[in-house]
Amino acid sequence: MSATTPKTTNDRPIQLGLRQNAAQFALLVAVNALVGGMLGQERTVLPLLGEREFGLRAYTAGLTFILVFGLTKAATNYFAGTWSDRWGRKPVLVAGWLVAVPVPLLLIWAPSWGWVIFANVLLGISQGLTWSTTVVMKIDLVGPARRGLAMGLNEAAGYAAVAVTALVTGYLAQTYGLRPAPFLLGVAFAALGLGLSTLTVRETRGHAHLEAANHVARADGKHDHLHGELTGRQVFTQTSFRDPALSSASQAGLVNNLNDGLAWGLFPILFAGAGLSVSRIGILAALYPAVWGAGQLVTGALSDRWGRKWLIVAGMWLQAVALGLVALADAFTAWAVAAVLLGAGTAMVYPTLLASIGDVAHPAWRARSVGIYRLWRDGGFAVGALLAGIVADLLGVRAAVWVVAALTAVSGFVVAVRMYETHHPNRTAEPTPVDSQEEHHG
């Protein structure tokens, strides 16, 4: 691919492609790892904090922090897409990091559970703005041909950081107590994320404009109803209900995060009830997102080669099997195997769903569609917290795990029946570069 020689740094041509945008792409991968670290600081410690320091005995009450996190993140995802189209990606990313700064400090100083709830409202807003925007920016940069790989790299970085932080905070809590040591990592992550996003990340909206100008319709006509500019209401309807691929992805994303909410909120309590130490709970809490994160380096690229649909179906069903094993097991080794299987299934699903949204949504409204998909997906945290908490209070933690396992299996069946294949590897090509200055403001 040729490119014109820039006269100044503000005269560089916009090009689509992973190789052509390697430096900015790598920077965004690093930023998203910091986003994941902000989430990981809570995975091991916070459920135990609620039980041991604040005396929360009812499962539903203990899961309120996940409920408010899911609701605020889901709503913010929607607005992040709209605002990214209106004002650009970078301002939304920086705003998300500004909101993140107080979160670890609130968790350190919280005198009551209400402070923890408020910290998770802020965390949900921050995650919705930062993670959504890094997703959209990577989709902007790489163009249509390598979308699965791009989403695999993005999600791998985020969830590898979740895993490492969950593991480290488990050891810190075991050695120094539940507070403040585990949350000091979050202070560092927020400062570094804000600095990188403000000083080094560049705007990518011009890449989306370039792709829109060179957009080629599918030969089979499946996307004919989705061409060009749509209103916000039309984008919501297509993504949520009407288009078979977009709506199938949205419901699968919701169920995927429903079972992640269960794992986040109840697994540490289940493991503690079996007598595991905090450090061993930290290992299990880290193992699931570690496999999830690393696996996406493979599965995202595989979806570019094999297609999206059946990778999603197989991943949902593997998650259901893993959850069933969690419910049956009663020892560290069996739970470790289940965590690996759950992570592998999630790795098959997570970047592939995002890539399928990018396949179908027109570049003119893709950021909004990604935001709406992520609204449904992260709404799964709230649904999972409510459902798992209520079932656990009535029937026990293991019954809650079985219910979520059944829902996950049904979700995979819905994708198998309703979704069409969104990606054919031999039909995408990257457009030629054009000169533009929009990319380099700020």
C-alpha cells in the first residue's frame, strides 16, 4: 500500500490497517490494559470486604456493587458511542479516566457499604467511557480485514490485566489485609491511564470517515437495510431487535456478562465457604480472566479466518459446561479446571461478538451500534447480580450457578438458530489512504 510523504506531522495521510497504525494501536492496547486493571482491583477483594468488614450476609445485598456497576456501565456505553460520533473518540476517553481517579481512594477510605456503592457507580461510568472508546478506536484504525484480531488484542489486554491485578490483590490482601494495599494499584493505574490518554493518544474518527467513503456492500444484500446514516432510534432498533446478527450478538453479550457477574460476585464466597485461603481464591479469581485474556489473542484472529457465528455458539456452550462443573465441584483443582474452561469459552465469544458488530454496522453509525451492543452486554452484570443474588438467597450459591449455566446454553442455541455469518475472509479489502488533518488535532 502506498502513501504520500507527509510535509509536516499534521500532514500525514490516514490509512486503515493494523500495520499502518501499529504505534497508536499498541498504545491503545496498553491503555485498555490499564482500564482492565481498574476492574481487576475489585475481583478478589471486594466480595470478601463486603462480608468481613461490612457484615453483609444476604447474597443479594452483597452483590449490589455489581448491580450498580452494571447499570451505570451499560448506560454509559450507549452514550459513549453517541458522544464519540459527535465530539470524537479522544475526549470521551479522557473523560472516562477523569471519572476513574477517585474510585480507589473511595474504596480505601469507605466507612460504609454506601461508599463502595458510590465508588462502583463511578467505576461503571469510567469503564463505559474508556473501554467502549478503546474498542471503537481500534475498529477505526484496522479497517474491515483484521477486525477480529484487533478485538482479540484489545480484549486480551484488558482481561489479562484483570487477571494479573486479581492475583496480585489476592496476595496483597493475604499479606497486608483487605485495605488499603490492594487498592493502591488502582491509584497508579488511574494516574497512568489519564496521562497516556491525554498526552499521547490521537483522534481516530477520521479513519471511520475514510472507511465510510470506501464502504462496499455485501454481495448477498443482507446489509442493504443498514446502509448510510441512521437515526439513533433506528440504530437502537436494528442493533437490539431487528437485524438477526446484531440482535443475536446483543443477547449473547448480555448472557455472557450475566455469568461473569455471577463469577465476580459469588465465586469468591463459594470458594471461601469451602475453606480456601484468600491467596488461593485470588488464584482462581485470576485464572478465569487470564485464560479469557490470553485466549483472545488466538480466537479473535481465528474468527477472521473461520467466521464468527460458530465460534460464538461453541463458546457459549463451553461456558455452560464450565459453570456446571463449578456447581458440582468442591475442591481447588476441580474449580481450577472449571475456571480454565470458563475462560476458554469466554475467549471464543468476547472478541468475536464485537467483531460481528463491526462487520454489520455501517461506519457512519458503528460507534453508536457498538455502544448499544455494550449497553446490552454490560447490562448482564446487573441482571446477573439480581438473578444470582435472589436464587442464592432462596436456594443457595450452587443453585444460582446451575440457573446461569442453563441460560448460557440457551443463549448459544439462539445464536445457532438466528444469527447469520457476518464475516467472509475473502470479501474484505482495505481502501487506499487519503490525506486528512482531522486525525492529528490534539
